[in-house]
Amino acid sequence: MHCTIIDAPVRDGAGRAGCDMGPGALRAAGLIDAISGLGHRVADAGRIERRPLRAISHGNTALKALPEIAAWTEALSEAAYAASDGAMPIFLGGDHSISAGTLAGLARRAQTAGRPLFVLWLDAHPDFHTLETTTSGNLHGIPLAYAAGRPGFAGYLPDLPATVDPERICLFGIRSVDPAERDALNAARVTVHDMRAIRRHGAATPIGDFLARIAREDGLLHVSLDVDFLDPGIAPAVGTAVPGGATLDEARLVMALLSQAGLVTSLDLVELNPVLDGDGRTARLIVDLVADLMGRRIERRPATARPTRSF
């Protein structure tokens, strides 16, 4: 596979500084070597530059950095559209607001290709607020609603040439949902698998069902991996930590299922905050998970004398 690495050092959408250093931390943890070592061709597109700011005001006075997020969204939309032409773009965030731009560009690419775009959102949060409903004002909470064409973004964020069908979105690992988001998700018929359901029924069936649908519809699949999908006990370097996240085994199972299906066409890696990762272990864990997704096979030797199994 031909992959293109793109740095999106955005921190304007988060409530604390540090996410802008995420791309550098992933690089230092060996991301490019991990991917190329699996036989993939890797092009390094370097850092995206934000578009010029324009004056934007909104009635919700809680909003923070709206002009900055609008400028980043415009730049990332163009970059995602260009990079997805014959390659798998991998975007290194930055906070999750980058997905407003990446999804906008990828939806446009899917429309050009005449294929549906599916989204697997691995996150503790649905990020399905609009500019009106967010109370924190942190715009890493709005990208999925924007890309899905929810109302209230026109005139503030760039117009969307194509949107993501909400019924082709799967939220996986969710465990922190605001009431306004819950109502919007239900109305839009987004598929939601929260951690309680995953713990009760396992990860393999819901992921497998989603992947089977993508295959049937000849879809493109974008995976957006937020560090807070993982339990903070194993991945502490995130500013929005929520207890009860995916364990290492659960996360690796998801990556193995995605790898086996061979349907992933683009990837976001977001919300890594190296300021909170003194020993770099979260960055290394994300690199390991990306390697699993890109085809590495993990052998596990059980405590008994049975033969070794591999994914």
C-alpha cells in the first residue's frame, strides 16, 4: 500500500495545550519506520499550514478559536482530498477538530470515486455537537456533526461539497455523551457501541458486522482513532481522559479485524498530548496499534502447552 503521512499540529480545538506536539511524538516513537517496515510505501508530506484567518462571530459566546478552526478545516479538507488520490492518507493530530477537515476532503473524494464513505470513530466521545449545542466551546467536540451535515455550520465553517451519511458512521468505545449529542445521534440514526455493550457482548461481532456492510457496498473506510478510546491506565497522554476505555487486548483485536478486512483507506491519529506522556509510552502504544492495523501479526503464547495462535 502507498501511504502519505500528513502532520496536522492543531491545538485550537482542545481545552489545553500540548496536542500540537502529537505529530512529533508519533514520529519520534517510530511511526514511519513501523509502517514502511511492513512493506508499505510511505510518502512524507510534512506539515499542513493553516489558511489565513477571517473574522467570524457567533451567537454562542462559549465558542473558542472559531476562526482558527475554520482556517484549519479549509486547509485539511484540501489536503485530504489531494492525498487520498491513489494513496492512504494518515493524519497525525493535533486535537480531534482536525477531523472536520479530513472528513470533508475524504467525503469529497468518495463522491468523486462514486463510492460511499464509512467512518469508524474510536473515541470516548461522539464529537457530535453543533456550534449551538456545545457548552464547553472546545471545537474538538464538533467535527463529526459538521462532516455529517448537521445544521448550523453554514457561514462559519467551509461549505461541504459532500457529507458523510450518518447511517454509515459507527461510534465505538463511547462512554461520555452529552444530552444534546444523544438526541442528535438518535435522530441521525448513527450506530453507537458504547463500552458497556462492548464489555457485555465483545468487540468482534459489531466490528465484523460493520465491516461486512462496507464490503457489500464497496465503501471506503476512514478510521479516526482518538487516544481516549483507550483506557487512561494504559494511555495517559490525553487531555480528556475517561475511565473504562478499551484495554490493550480489546484495541488490538479491533486493529486485527480491520487489518484482516483490508478496507481501511484513511486514518486519523488524534489527541495525543506528549506533555502528559513523560516516558513516551502512549505514543509507542499508538504506533504499535497502527502497526497492527497495517498488517503486523501479533503472536500470543498461552500459559498452557497449546500451540501458539496468531491473529
